[in-house]
Amino acid sequence: MPISDDIYKALQAGANAGAAAASAAGANLNDDVNKFVVPHLMDISIQVASIIQKHKVGTYSDITAKALIDSEEDAIETLVETMIALSVLAAQIIVNSIIDALNAAVNAELGFAFLA
Amino acid sequence: MSTHWTKFAITAVSTLTLAACHMQWVSPYSADLQKRATDMLSEVVTWEAHMRSVAGTVAADPRHPDVQAQLAKWQGEIEAMSEIEIGIDPGSTSCDAFLQSISKGVGQLELTLQKEVSILSSDMNSYTHCETLPSIFTKMMVQVSGGIKNKENKESVGIPKELNKGDDKVGVPIILEQQCKIPWLEDDYFTQMKEGKATAGSPLPARPQSNSATQRVPSTNEEADIKNRCLNALTQTPGTSHSTIVDSLITDLDAIIYREGRQAPVASK
């Protein structure tokens, strides 16, 4: 599913940027990232790709698609917060970095600014 | 002189508080919390399969008493898990708020503070983290009750409003309302169903029965459309183990189980 690959790359780029910042601050996130975050990010990419496809064909309304993507963003937040050794502020910066990447990937796929 | 002593006093108090925060850095392992999360995960997966089997019928409508009862039951379970977490780690949220406030408010003192902390304990270099598990319960509650993602909550722990994203309605009830609500049935039909359940065995109905359920006969296309829409929300997404509607909830439960597993004593893993 090529859309999910694009979204996964975007999510991973966001996660790497955040993890690099945390790593520079002395936090080692490798264990949690490899065991827990990466498999779940892949899962989220597939789910978001599925939401976009169903929205495109009219199976999901705007409200449904936005509510589901918002829920996936919540899931991203949970994943980041699960990583040990992060301050709440650092976690929020990583979350925002990933969500910005996700929104950009979704908007690029749809061809208009569906997500702000 | 008095300024010097004031700074010293603040530093001493802050250092001790940070030490307390460090002690609560990761909340203690709770076998009860881990078991409850595992049980709820099993329930969510079972419910999803059941809903898929009844997609497009009254039984999958968000107004159906069984659907509402299941969501209400999960609200109770989440509340119970949240209470367990607060019970075993009562200082978790205030610890985060404290750390944020000192990092913003005391300025130069923070540098002194870091120095003091490093002198007191060489392994306290991660002292800026406190347990953040309680926010998972807030998100799970929104998922099962339907609601608006709240930007204001996080300001209490020092995160600026502009760093928070999202203010749309989310959650399982919202998706069911959009995808599985049967448009030709009035609310009254489900009210009667609830009353029928509540008064089962009673010699008289709670009120005179109306015929709202049979007022409009849906076309075959309408029935096929609602079934297709509902099934799409509940069908397992290829490449994953569940549907999108419960994905966030399952991730939250996985996170609790993972965190508890990480903290579990070696013998109990």
C-alpha cells in the first residue's frame, strides 16, 4: 500500500527528529523505540492510509475521517509518552513534530489542506 | 544576606522536592493495573468482532442499550485503572507541574539547582521526567465516551497552548453515530427498548407503546448502504490486527501493558 509507506516515512522522520533532540539531551530511547514505538507507528500508518482511501471514495464523511485521524494522533501521543526518560515538554515537541509530518503527508495525498 | 538565604532555602526545598519526584520517576509496578488493561483489551477485541457481525442492524446502532452499556462499562474500567494509578503514584501530575514551573519561573536558580542535585546524587540526570500515564486514561475516556480533545488540560502541567494540537470531536460513539446509526429508526424506538429491558417481567409496560419503529420502511439500497458504511468502520484493516475505530483505544491499552511489563519484577515477567 504505497500511501501507507509515504505516511510511515513521514511519521518515522518526525520520530527520528524528536528522538535525536532527546538523544542530544542525554536520553536513550532506543529500547522503547525499537520494541514498542516503531511497530505501532507502522500500524498507525496503515490505519491512516485506510482512512484516507475510504474518505476518498466517500465511505467516510469529513467528520468521520477527521475524528479517526484525531484518534490516531492521540495514539501517536501515547506512543511518545510511553518512552521512558522524556520530560513532558520534550514529549510534546516530539508529538508535534510527528503530527506535523502526518498532516503534511495526508494533505499531500488528498491534494488540499484537509488537516491544519 | 537575606536574599542569599532565601535562594538557599528555595534551592534546598526544590532539591528535596526533585528528589521526591525522582523517587516517583516511574510509577511502581501494579499487577492489578496490568491485568485490568489486559482484560479490557480482550473485551475490546471481542466487542469489535461482535459489532462486525451485527453491522447494519439495530444491534450496531450507537443508541442500542447493549452498545451504550458496553461503552459505559469501559468508562467504569478506565476510571478504576486511573484510580489505581493515582493510588500507587499520587504525586505524578503535580510533580510534572512543579518541574515545569521551576524551569520557567526561577530562571538562574535552575542552574544552581542542577548543580545542587548533581552534588547530591550522581544518577539524577533524568530528573526532568515524571510519570505521564494519567493522560492515557483521559484519552481513553474520550475514546469511549466521545468528546472534544481538550487543549486546556495540558496547560496545567506547563505545556503552552500553542503546542497542543486538535480540538475536534473524537471517539467510538462519534464514529458509530456517523457510520452505524440507522436513519429510519427514531430515538423513541431505542427508548422503548431500554424500558422494555428495565421492566422485563413487569405486568404492565412503563408507558403506552408507540409504533415509531414501523413508521418508515427502508429501501433495499438504504439497508445495503448503512451496512456497508458500518462494516467499513468495523472491518479489520488489512496489515493490522484490528479496525480503525478501536485502534487508538488498543494502542492506549497496549501502552499500559507495555509500561507495566517494563516495570514488572523480573520473576513476574
